[in-house]
Amino acid sequence: MLIVFHSGHAGRDGLHLKGELLPWSRLRAAIQRQRAGVVIGFVDACYSGAILTPKGFVRGPPLKVSLAPLGPGGRC
């Protein structure tokens, strides 16, 4: 399993790392080359959605979540 996490600055062309640009295409290719059975990537940066568009990512309808009470609770 490989988990990739980046939280920082980015632009339309890629991540801004220490004054250099890592293009989205290069980051995506590096992640895809990994031989791990499960690869999870989190990118918390402006324009980070750009890494998804080549795969055809389409936003679906919002998830509907409902909560049901679990019953009485408390302490004696």
C-alpha cells in the first residue's frame, strides 16, 4: 500500500515545490508507476482537481445521508 499526501501550493500546471514546478502529468505518472496493490493519493492544493480530469472524472450527485437514533443512552 502506498499513500501519497501533499498539502501546499499549486497552479494550473502543477505543484509548486521549493520554487520548482512538478507538472500534474509527471505526478500522475509517478503514482501510476508504483507497484503497490493499493495506491491512495491526497492532494490538498489549488487546482488539484486537474490531476483527475485526464481519467474522465465526473462529479456525481451529492450523497444522501440520514441518521437514525440508536436508542436511549446515559450513565447511572
